[in-house]
Amino acid sequence: SLGFVVVALDEPSPTIDPLTNQFGSLNDLSHELASLQDLAMRGSWRSILDKVSRARSLDLLTKPDDHLIYLSYNVLALTKLRRFSDASNELDSLHDFNSHHYKYETYPKLYHTRSGSMVPFSLRFIHAQLPFKLGNRQEGLDCFYLLLNFIRQKIKDKGIHSLQESVKIWRKREVFVLHCLIGHHLGAKEFNVCLDLIRHLINHDYLDPVLVSKLGYIQMQIGDFEGAKGSFHRVETMLNERKNDDSSALSEVEFRNLVNRNKALVFLVGKDYVSAVREYEECMERDPADVVAVNNKALCLMYLRDLSDSIKVLENSLERVPTVALNETLAVNLCSMYELAYVNHSEIKRTLSNWIARVAPDDFDASCTRV
Amino acid sequence: MSTTPQGIHSLAFRVMRLCKPSFHVEPPFRLDPSDLFVGEDIFDDPLAASNLSSLLSSHVNKSTDSSDMTFANRFLLHHPSDAMGFSGLLVLPQSFGAIYLGETFCSYISINNSSNFEVKDVIIKAEIQTERERILLLDTSKSPVGTIHAGGHYDFIVEHDVKELGAYTMVCTALYNDGDGERKYLPQFFKFVVANPLSVRTKVRTVKETTYLEACIENHTKSNLYVDQVEFEPAPYWTAKILKADELYPADNLSTGEIVKPPIIVRSGGGIHNYLYQMKISSPGSEQVKAKRSSILGKLQISWRTNLGEPGRLQTQQILGTPSSCKEIELQVLGIPSLIILDKPFSVHLNLTNHTDRELGPFEVWLSKNSAHEKFVMFNGLQTMALPAVEAFGSTDFHLNLVATKLGVQRISGLIVFDTIEKKTFEPLADVEIFVESD
């Protein structure tokens, strides 16, 4: 059976005529895709809605896959703006993802010999994720488990036809959906299911130090401290045994910071906040944008009775690395600290709120400041 | 929760419950570019397969560079496990929450000077008041706070093990000289209620010499409890052994040989977990009877954890066994013939045991006639049987000669054993079913 290992292509790639390269840039893939992508990276979701609307009304989209890609950005923008019903309605307008309307082979004049589904996989993901936001948790779980079956069938099919690149991509999607499921079960505190799913991945040779670390966090959560220490020890071993040509997704800095953060958590749960702070500071030294280290260090300072410094740590990070530090959780923590530190905290919270309004992307949930 | 103090004060107390922080979990809408830019099956096309990867990898969110001023992290997956929405970010407790018996109450207290002038000679006290007692948590009179400048604050953290149910008031007081040199007194009151996190229901059953104690722990809190340890402390002269079912699924061994022990999670709002203990009298002779008669079996000590290892610990009151678990006389059926024919006499082999520390009997044995239903099994011959006395802790075997007068399933019921000396009646035998066949 195939493990989750990168499979190198042995056969030479088909030659490309540079003049007719269909895959040179994003705009080759879809109409003005580069601009859409740029807006998405900046979090300008309202602008995306405008751009999609304009492209549709001016009939700028000529091919069916263009329409689908634009629809994907549109649905994604609606979810980012928390317009979940609108997003769901737009997805429903497609009726059936598996319809022949969305297959390349239906349009041989446009796609020549290409066959298969032109539906961007994101749509299937968003379709499964939306029910959770609309209060239908059971429906969402069902969707994800059905999606998992769908993916596994695809992996089988592609394998039979020796389509190795496709197999790789679909395996990546299988891992993705498993992670989504772990997250949802975790949110509902169904820890035994989470542990089973994580162990399933690990036992099938999916050895990701971040995943093993998260296993450790869950073990800490349920009071299995010995188990957690075992998991963290395993991560350290993975770091020490790492080869220079390791194609792991983690950089050296990320890996080392992960190990430090794991150590910090053990100290934190054991109430040794001083040692936890020390570990987090090592992380921040290596990478000032390690927002988990920054946030958690600030919390440790609070537990050390140093409210003033905990506030400073968070405020500094917002100033120095705003695009990374600005997240709703950090803002919630900072506001809790303000409420404790100031009798008249509305003023300082309003200052924060105004700053956020100027800097934050469209999808930032400003209700976190409780102003 | 805080009552507004009288008068205008330069100082004010701010309070925050400081239980352990929580992990933030929220599965996000974050994507991989290959799931957005192109159709899902495009990699079936060999041309696309070989050329897209370089294009896509240049757009994967590899950047953790803080100078990269994009919000890519909110949109693209940087690492596969980002899809879980569980980064390790911790959140401070967002509400006071519920406090339960057996936990440790921990609070951050900050006293703020919101005036425009310095306050001097500040003395701070914090005290917990319950119906039964007052506990001093903090008193700075020996190590004075001194001065708090305008806009400044002084912080402290207090902890208290909660051992009493009901209404609590945390009283924070500050004595200080304000800007005008006036000595002022600021009391602030923070009220909360302590509830019971668990209830323990017990059942006691006795089978011959062994007593079984079944304990059911029910979680009444709003969060899950992770059971650390449940220990039964038996009363004197008793021993207890916990009985566990065989594991349905044997311990999972990971590829590194790690043994996995599934955690005991008692779910919030009514989840339960059961424990079974086998108890025996540890010392023989008369102590044994005393132990049985006293009927105190022992206590359960329960320790648990909630969010991120927050500990809690409780002990039950004495658990009682049922007094009637001690029988003076016991009758056991040792043998019944496999074939019982209608109207033909048959013999039943019985054993009578004396569980007391004195001689009992001689006895008379008969089948009572006072039952509601008609009897179809009766003594064959003399309607009363005599048995000799039985010494302390001894037993005697005997045979009853019976006859059945009706076919099918019948019962031997209402067997009476009468102590002729103490003039005491025992009904020590439950109904015994027999099957009566025709010739």
C-alpha cells in the first residue's frame, strides 16, 4: 500500500512549447486569476465579491472552468464575510457537483482530450464545512465522512489508471479531510474519536511532527500527562533524526520552535510559568512572528501576576508583526487583560478597536473586542 | 457580582477568575491553492501534472516572513494540520464559570488607582466568607503596599481550596490615604456559589462470603471530568479489590511500541462511570461477625481533572452495606433429581449452614401452607421434618422427601426452618423451580 511519501516521477515530462504554455502563470489558468488571488491574500473579500459580480455581468468569463473558479472565490468570500446562508445558496445553484456539466470531456472543443471533473475541490470542502456554521453539526459531519469515502474511491480509481500525480493530490486531500474531522470532533470535545483518527494517520506512516504535537496537546487536555510527554519526546526524536534533505513541510526554525512550544506547554500545565516563559522567549528570538509563542507567553505573565507586561507583550506584537499577530484570539485575550487592568477600560478597548478597523482584513470578526 | 461601594473612591478592585486557560479550537476556511485554482481532476492530464506543480508551489503559503504584509495565513494552509483549527493558542477564561466542591478557587485581583493623584499607606486584605467560616487569603499589613501612583495598580493572585458547599463571598478591602490625606476604607464584595460536581450512588450485594460494592459516579458539572483515580478505602477488617472487565479492544501499540490507555472521560451534565469492588472480611472469627454487623464498608476517594489538568478531589461519606446481608441461617440446594415424575416421590439434597457464633436448633422444617397459590409440591409422608442442632459456624446436610401433584413447571416454595429453642422462624430459601413429567 502507498504511504504518505513523495513519489518522484521517473518518466520524462511531456515537452512544452514555451509559446503556448498553458501553465506559465495564474492568468493562464483562469481569467485574471492573479488579481483574484492577490485580493484574497490581502483579505479583501468584499473586493472579490465586486470583481466576481463585475466579471459575471460583463460576461468576461468564457469557459465553464472559469465560471467554477470564480464561483469558488465568490463562495469563499461569502463565508469569510460570515454570510453563510448566501454562500450555501450559491453552492446549491450548482445542483450536483458530479454532473457531466462540470466535466472536461463534455467540452472537447475547449479542453481537447482532457477528462475528469473541473470542479475545484474547495467547493466540496466548503460544502461540508458550511453546515457547521449554519448550526447543522450532524449534517456537516456526514458530509465530511461522505467526502472521505469519495476521496478514497478517487484514490483507488487513479491508482488503477496509474495516474500518480493525481493519486498524490487526492491523498493530500484525504489527509486534509481527516484533519478537518479531527478539528470538528475536537471542538465537540469528542476526544476518543480524535485520538483514534490521529492514531490512524500515524499508524499509516503519516509522521508529521506537528500532528504528533497536537496529539500531545489533546493528551494534556484530558489529563494524560505521561502520554503527552511521550508524544513530545517523539517529536524531539524526529527533530534530532532529521536529515538535511528532509522534504518535510517544516523549516528548521519552525521545527525548533515547535519543540520549544511543546516544552512550554508541559511547564505551563505544571504551573511552572517562569520556565514556560523562558521557552516561549526562545521561540520569539528565533521567529518574532511565532504568534502562538507570543500569545501564550503573555498568558503566562498574567499567571505570574504581571498583568502590565502581559499587555505589553501583546501590544508589541501587534505593532511589530501586525499581519501575523492580528487574530481574534489574541484580541480577545488582550481585551480581557484591559478589562482587568483598567476600571474605565472602554476607552482603551475603543482605541484597539479603531486600530483593528484600519488594519484588519475584511474577514476579521470585530465582535471579539466586546466594545 | 461586585456590589458598588458607597462614596467616591480613588481605588477600585478588579477581579478575574484564573482557572487554567483553554485551547482555542475553530476549524477554519483555509485552502490549498491546488484545490482552488484548477479543477480537481486536472492532474489526470499529464501535461498539467508535470507543469502545474511548479506554478502552484510558488503560490503555496511558505512565507512566515513578518515583512510579508499579507493575511495569507487566514486564507491558505501553511501546513496540513492547519486544517484542524487547533494551533495551540490559549485563551483566558472568558467568564467566571461555575465553581465546584473539591476544586481550587484561584483569582487575579487588581486594585487600580483611577484618580489623578497618588494614594498612600495602602493596606489590602482579601477574605473568603462562607456560612461556616472566614478564611484570610491576603493581608498586606505586615508587608505594606505603600503607595499607588495615579493610574497605577497593584496586583495579587489568591488561591483557596473549596471544601464547603453553598454561598461564598470574597471580600476585598483597601485602607488608604487619598489625595486629600483622608483615610478611606473601600470594601468590595464578590459573590459566588459552590455546587457539588459529582454524586455517587452505591449498590451492595452479597453472594455467599463476598460482598460486592457497585459505585456509580455521575458528573453534574458543565464540563467533562477526566478521572484520575478512584480509590476505595475499606473500613477496618475489610479488604477491597477493584474488578475490571477484560478489555474489549486490547491496548493499541503504536509503531514505537507505545501502550495506549484509553482515558476515562465522564461527560458533562449527567455522564456516568461505574466501578465494581469485591469485598471480603479480612479477619476471621468474632471480629468477622462484628464487621458484618457494623455494616460500614468504607469510603471512596475520587480525584479528577478538568480543563488542561485542573485538579479536583473529593471523598464520600461512609458507605453502608445492607444490614441484612448478614444471615443467621442459610439453606442451599445441593441436588435435585434430573427426572421428576408426577405423583412419584423424589428426594432433594439440602445443606443448612449456621452463620452465627452460637449453636442454633434443633430445628423443625416444613412447607408453609399460607401462600396465595395452591401448592403442587409437598412433603411426602410426615409434613414436618426434624433436624438436629447445628454448632456455631457449622452446617448439616439433609434430604427432603417430596412429591409433585401437577405436571409442568412447578415450585418448591415456602420452606420454613423453625428453631425450637429460640422459637424463631427463618425463611431462608427462595422458590426452587422443578419440571414435572408424566410417567
